[in-house]
Amino acid sequence: MNQKKMSMRKMNRVKNQMILLTVVDLLAAVVQIKTILGERVNKMGTAKELKQTVKEKYGEIAVKNQTGCGCGCGSKSNKIVGYTVMQDNYTNLEGYIAEADLGLGCGVPTEYAGIKKGDTVVDLGSGAGNDVFVARAIVGDEGKVIGIDFTLEMIGKAMANKLKVGFDNVDFKLGEIENIPFADNAADVVISNCVLNLVPDKRKAFAEIYRILKPEAHFCVSDIVIKGELPEELKKSAEMYAGCVAGALQQDEYIGIIKETGFNNVQIKKTKVIEIPDDVLKEYLSDSEIEKFRNNKVGIFSITVVGYKN
Ligand SMILES: C[S@@+](CC[C@H](N)C(=O)[O-])C[C@H]1O[C@@H](n2cnc3c(N)ncnc32)[C@H](O)[C@@H]1O
């Protein structure tokens, strides 16, 4: 009888322990879910805030008609503002319209985009239309060029430029790159100039590019990437100096995302070093680190990349 009581007690103890364990597990799971959700909400918050800042910055640039600050001047207090850091010279390109050139690019995507007469081209983050009008000169009357931008003031400026030149096969649409207002499998070529570094969700951006391209069609984008580890403070300073650095990824990660999206034959067609003056570098790097930086092993680069849809 005593033994029976004892084993009953033992069983109850085990049962209670199991219940306790389940409750602990459950609590741990709840904490984990809350953390994951919290992180996600935080990320969504920062992505939303980031995009709002980008919109405000480019809205201001469009309205004030600022030019010549590469990807955009980061700070008004920056004494180097006004120096063209990244922008290539567009003035000799066919289709060039001075009013559309706000000096915000970091390459010439149309140079390697293989655009043909009659093509339908989509330019993501089209700004005032600089690359759209260059692409229009290549596609001719039979083709179509559509610029997409999420800054209302930029779309307004681009539309005013379109009206000035009177092309009816050029259009500008207000919309986000993470949700491109364009049909599936409909573009021959997607181009973009110094924009994707500003998009918080680059995977979504490349997935959208993939979606809108026709089968076997391709993209050509110019963008800012980083190679090697840059001190955080130097990155901040470079952002003020040249813009478009804060959201830039490591080159390998950038190319990795493109390949993971499903693009093949991904090639970097051009690499350009973004020159940062020695006096800026000296504040953050030792002499040997500066040498490494100057030997192009570590630094900030503009790359022009192409990739093909299957
Ligand atoms: C550095 S400017 C480049 C403008 C233009 N490509 C050029 O070279 O003149 C970046 C442009 O991308 C737009 N942009 C940034 N993030 C975007 C997003 N997520 N969706 C749509 N447009 C975006 C901005 O409004 C801005 O006009």
C-alpha cells in the first residue's frame, strides 16, 4: 500500500515536472516569437522611415533644382558639396536634356544595356528623366521608355521635361521599386542609375526587376557598392561627401542577391573608384589602411552590372 502511494507520488512529480517544462517551453517560444516580431516591426519601421527620408531629400533636390553632387549632397554643412563626385559626363550622349540632368547618377547604364530600336525600357528611380531621354534616343519612335520614381516632385519635373520635348512614347509613373507598377514579363530592358543602394529591401527590388522582364531579357544597373571593411565613421563621412553610401552593400553580397534572384550571366561591365580625398581618409584610417584603400582593395565603388532572366 505504502509502495503504491510512493509510486503515485513519483508519477505526480513527473507529471508536474512535465507540465512545468511545457509551460517553460511555451513561455520561451512566446518570448522568441515576440522578439522576432519586434525585430520585424522595428525593421519595417526603419525601412519606412528611411524611404521617407529619401523621398524628402530627393523632393527637395527636384524643387531646388540642385545639381552636381554625385548621388546627392548628404549635408549642407559639408564643405565639399558642389563637387561632382560620381556623375559621368552625359552632355555628349544622344537624347541628352540638360534640365533632366540633376547630376544624381553614378554611371551610364545605357552604355552597357544593349538597348535596341523598338525596345520597351523601364528606368527605376528615374529622377528628372536623365537616362529615360538617353534611352528614348536609342529605342526611337517605335519603342517605349517608362520611368518609375516614388518622389512626386521628381515625377513632376520629369513630366515637365517630357512635355518640353513632346515625346509620346515616354512616360513617368509614380511608384515604388519594391512594387513596380508594371506588368509581368513586359520589359525588354530594365535600367537604373544610382538608386538600388537607396532601397532597403534589395532582394525585393531585384525580384521585381525579374518579374517585369520578358523571358531572356536583361537589366543593366549602375550602383554604389563597398569592398572590404570601412570604419563606420568613414562610411558616414563618405555619405556626407558623396551620398548613396549609407545603404550600399558589399559588392559580393550585392552580386549574390542578383544571382539568388535567378538572374544568370551576371557581369560587372564597369567599375569606377569613388575618390575620397586624403584629408577625409586621414581622419579615420592609418597610413597603411589608406594605402590599401588607394590600391582599390578596400573602398567605395560604382559598378555597372548586367544580368539575364532565364
Ligand atoms: C540618386 S537619384 C538618381 C536619379 C536618376 N536615376 C539619375 O541618375 O538622375 C535616386 C532616385 O531614386 C528615387 N528612389 C529612391 N528609392 C526609391 C524607391 N524605393 N522607389 C522608387 N524610387 C526611388 C528617388 O526619388 C530619386 O529620384
